[in-house]
Amino acid sequence: MRSPFISLLSLSLKSVFAIHLPTKKEIPSPKVLLKTFGWMVLAIVLLADFGFMFAMMDIGMHDALAPFGMQQLMLIYATVTASVLVFLFAFITSLSFFSSAPNEALFLTMPFKPSWLLAARMATVYAIEAPIAFLVMGIAAGVYGIKNGSSIDFYVWMLLNALALPLVPLAVSYALLVPLVSASRWLRRKNTILYIGGFVGLALALGFNWYLQTMMARIEDPVLLRRLLIDSEFNVADIANWWPPAWFTMTAIGNSSKLAAFAATLANLGLGAALAVATARLFGRNYTKILANFGELASVKGKIGRLQAQTVFARRPVFISLVQRELRLMNREPMYFLNGPFVIVLLPVILALSLIAQGRQIQEALQQLRPLLDGQAGYLIPAGIGIFLANSTSIASSAFSRDAKAIYVLKSLPLEPRDIIAAKLVHALLFAAIGIVFGVIGVGLLLSIKLIDIAVALVLAIFGAVALTICGLVIDTFWPRLSWENPMSALKRNPNTVMVILGTMGLLAGLGALSASLSFPKYGFALLYGTVFLAAGIGFGLLLFRKGSASVRHMEP
Amino acid sequence: MIELTNISKTYAKSGTKAVDSLSLRIPDGVIFGFLGPNGAGKTTTIRIMTGAIEADSGSVLIDGIDLAKEPMEAKRRFGLVPDTPDLFSRLKAYEYLNFIADVYGVSASDRVTVIEELAARFELSDALKSPIGSMSRGMRMKLNLIASLIHKPHNWILDEPIVGLDPHAAFALKELMRTHAANGGTVFFSTHVMEVAERICDKLAIINKGRLVFTGDLEGLRELRESRGRLSGRVPLAGAGDGAAREADMAATESTDQGGESLEALFLALVEDGEHAPEEVSKP
């Protein structure tokens, strides 16, 4: 029999890492095979993507520092990077997990010690942090070890210390957050946590993007690199000296004595574990109070007066009411809003950050691109970005999936399925229009594109975005994902949205390659692609409105 | 009036036959209870009769209108209280009511009147500005009850409406059901709460494993039990092997002492019998 704590821990981990591996019975199904293969490819691509970025940075840094005999600085840099990354991720993940407090509150009725509940949650956060530290430190160890012929001990100390790095940030995050959330009623609301978590997460992603862009620029310049690592007032080497986990790590890998390295590693793991245990014990009771007093949504007291009722309950056309329902249900769910409509704002911000971070290089590149921008690229690039932004919200490709069991209610009402479909399409097109404006006009102005080209790009983007939006809605009307518990399953974990976003990227890349290889008059491409998009839009539209109603009638969550 | 004729439904995903050749006639002016154990097919039947899912075969007539042929007209003639009141949790209560009123084309003044009256009756007036997600299950159920009546439907269909309601609201609901039926309307509701069914139903149907095992009134059910017991040579409710039958036995013993079998005892026994003799039986 397992101890209650181990069972609790196992349940907490399973609830986060709920990976369903196909059973023997399921494997022969082509759909299951394709899905499993798709997920595997996605995991490998993601891992390879981040691995490649860090590897290139480590190699660049090592090669820049090696002529001065200072290549060990890259290990300090990797240790500090891993420490900062796990700290930020630990903080944001710990904060986000408070949103599942209503579900966790059930554990309060079971014979668990308060410290166990917090420890199980902390262990789950650790399970997310550790692979990040392991990846950053592992790649740095690989680059440094191979280039300098390091012994096996070096790898062992690097990786063992990588496991220790997330422990102190984890303890500090909960030691800060538990009293904070406990003291603030405002923070004990699911919506608040989701919005703060979402925005902080986005800021983190933007910061990480900024960091990568600036580092790439610095690695090319040894003077800048040296200033970052040791010469400036607030440098990486100093951080490694005053942050104990980083100091222990550097002591372990920089010491020739095995005993000293072992002692430093043990001290690193011991310090982290001791702080984590102390946090769980000290703040366990407060944590359970948070679970007990966590509100999902704030209720609003107060009657609707007679006069107010005439306005509030004014009659509207059914279609307007349907569109309004779509808008409210999407934009009031933080998970949907931040990963849907907000992307239209987020992507231009990321682009702007890249431009600012690599300002000089971008300016030089733009100078070289100027003759190209005077040709068809002048309208094809803004149109492409507009089309991509318009389809990045996933509103159309998750339209029915988001409704899930609410489909039963909708279908029992006297509503024509075509009206439900049309309302979903209008909702998606409203945001597509904003995406087109941001993408085409924003990029057009940024690249100083001629007005005529911006106008052509606008028309092309409208045709392309409408066709792809209808295509996304067709996919989600015929193959909706209607069974789920977590709303994220309908959006971020929905194969339909992944397919549409990756498909749009693939299509735009393909059209880009085609445009580079064909020799047409400047606006010939606009005519060709515009005609294709128009025909596709009409085709998808006919399919959607002729066959979509039958599909809605057959939908069974 | 609602008529179901030979309805069958098998879920494609699981291959489960949820409803098997079910026929029901729910006349006007009655409260009709639809009873059955978990997974018996009650919710599936309600979803079919409200057009939320399509039957594999059979027909549904709402006030004589074929749901498959004229879905819009048929749907306007009933109000539904679904079994999952937690949908649309991001909408505010009044926004949801407004949406439903728009769908049914209810005028502004009519919707204000109905909402004011029903919100007062269910003590929900103070919560109309709240997001549905912030409400308790009982409050959400009350909201769905108001929404289902906003267009004053002739037929009122309720899926497990008593679950989560406080005693005051449950009483108000029962009163509303009685008034609706007394005014010539149809009330069709599913429930697990036998006591409620026993007290307010004029007629009832029992479904088990997708098949109708009884339809009629309480007296008819008692007669059926007795005749089955005589036919099978078994003493009614005695000698049953499993827990359900033992519970039924105990309940029957208690209620017989008071002068007759309770609905719960009859229900359990009939469901138990249904395992052996699933043929449909109808009693007027």
C-alpha cells in the first residue's frame, strides 16, 4: 500500500502530465497513429528548436571567448541563465497553479497534512522546472566538454547541479506567493490569476525573445560579450557569486578535487531540498486556507431596477444576439482571450521587440532588401503577415470545439444551424479584420511601403484571410473536438487549431517560394493569388453553408 | 402534447444502445415523470425529444408537429431545463436570459414581466447581474428554470430539475409544475427523486437499459407488480438476490406497513424484474 502522500504526489503529477499513450488496441487505428506521430514530431521539433538555439549560443560564446582563454565563462553564463530561467518559470508556474485551487480544495476533506498538499504542488512545479535546467546545463556541458575534452566527472557534476538549480527558486516563489495570495482577496480569484499569469507569461516570453535577440548580437562582438560577462557593474560572474545555487554549481565544476566537487553538489542539493521542505512546512497551513477561500468568479449583488430593465432586456435580432454570445464567451475566458484575440496584439509586439533588439542589423538588412521591396515583395510581405495575423487567433478553427456540451442547449433552441455557423464566422472575421489592419498597415508603414502596394496588400490579405478563416471553420464544423474538461483542450490542444496555424505558415512559405521562382509582372502575383483565394473562399463557403448544417445536426459531444 | 414513436438511438462512439424502440405519449394537462436508474437512457430520450441529438429511427411530435420535418416550429413549443446547468458560465445571468428571450423572439416588456416574476419566486432577483460561473449549482438551476419559461411554452421539459435546489425553490418548482399542468400545459420531467415523482406525477414512465419497462400511473404500477408476482410465482419483492432488490424489499416492508408499496420500492423491483423480463408494459 502506498503512503497517502505518495498517492497525492502521483495524482498531482498525473493531473499535469496527462499524456495518453495509445493502447495496443488503439495502435492499429490510422487516426491514432497519425496523432501519436504528430505529437512526437512536435515534441522533437520543439526540443530541437530550443536545443539548437542554446547550442548555437553556447558554441558562439565558447568560440568568442576561447582565444582569450576565458571559455569557462560560458559555463558561468549557462549556470546563471538556467538559474534565472527556472526562477522565472517557477514563479509563473506556481502562480498559475493557484487557478486550480477550486479543484484542489477537495483534498481538504481528506486526511492530508497541510504541508503535504503544498509539497505535492511544489513537486509538480519542480517536475516542470527540472527539464528546463537540465536542457540548458546539459547543452552547455556538451559544448564545453566536447570542445575541451572534459572528463566524465564534469558532466556528472553539471547535470546533478542542474537538478539542484530549480529547488531554491521553487521555495522562494512559494514563500513569496503564499502570503501574498493569502493576504489578497483579489488574488484569490481564478480570473485574476489567469490574467496575471497570462500577462506575466507573455512578458516572460517577450523578455526571453529580447534576450535571445540581444545575445545573438552580443556574441558577434567580443567587447560587448566581455562587458556582459565580467566587465560591467552588474555582470553575469557577479550573479554567479552571490546566488548560492549558481556558486555551488561553479564550485563543483571548477574544482579539480572530486571530494570538493561532491561536497559542493551535495550542499547545492541539500540547501535546495531543505529550503523546499521548510517552505512546505512553514506555509502549508496558509496554503490550505487559500484553497478553502478561493473564488472562481466574483458574484455581483444588486437588483436590476424597472427603468434599467427596459434597457438591459431590450430585444435584439437573433443573429446579433448569437454574435454577441460568441464574443462574450471567447473574450471573457482568460485562457481563450490570451491565446486567441490577444495574439493579434502580441505578435506585432514580438516583431517590434526583434526590430529594436537587433536594430542595427535589421536596418542594414532593410537597406539591402529595398530593391526587393520595390517589387512584388512590397505588397506580398505585408499581405502575408496580415493573413497570418488574421488566422492566428484560432477563433474559427475552435468555434464549435469551444462550445462542447453547450451544443446540446443550442441545438434544442429554435435556431437554424446556418445561423449558428454564420455567427461564428462573423465573430472570426471581426478579429481577422483587426489582424489584417495591424499586419498590412503596420508592416507597410514600418517598411516604408508605397501606398499603392499597401492597398493591394490589403485586398490580397482580405481575400486570403477570409478563405483561410472559412477553411478553419469548415474543419471545426466537420471535425470538432467536443469532449473535454479543460477549456484549453478546445483551443491550444485542439488539432484543428494546430493544423490551421501550421497550414497557414506552410501555405505562406510555399507562396513565398513560388513568388521568388516565377517571373510575373509586379501585380501579376496579386491577380493570381487573389483569384485563387477568392475561388477557395467561395468553395469553402459553399461547403460550409451547404453541408455544415447537417454536420451541426449530427454533433454529439 | 408530446409523442415519441419507436425511438432508437445507438451512440456511434461507444456503440451503446442508449434508447431501444421507445414509444411514449405525454398528454396535455398532466405532470409526467420519467424515471430510471443512472445510464437508463433518460437524458438521451430528452435530448432526442428536444432535437439536441438525432434518433437513429422513430419520430417525435410536439403538439402534432414533426420535430424532424419542422424543427423550428416544434422547438418553439417547448422550454427545456437541461441536466447540466453550468454551461455558458462566462455570461452574466441577465445576458443568458436575454439571449434565450431573443432566440424565442420575446418582446422586451414580456421578458421583463416573466423574469421579474420568476426571479422573485426563485429568490434570484439579487443575482441577475452575476456571472453564471459565480453561482451555486442550485442558483444555476433556478436560472435555467426561468430561461425555460421565458417564452411561456406549452410543453415544459425538465431533466433532473430537483438536483441542487433548496427546499424553498423545490417547493416553488413543484407549484409551478402543478400550475403549468392545470393550465393545460404538458410537464415532462426526469428524476431520481422518487418521493417527488410519487407526490406530483399524474403519470409516469420507467426506463431501464434504454427500454420502457412501465408507463401508466402509480396504481397501475402497483397492479403490475402484483400480477407479475402472481405470474412468476414469486412473492413480490421477496427472495431477490442483489442489493437493489434487498433495498426494495426493505422499503416495501416499511411502506406496506403503512398501507401500500412506495414508488421507490416498486421502481426498484420493476427495474430488477426488467433484467429478466424487459418487454414493454403499458397500463392506462
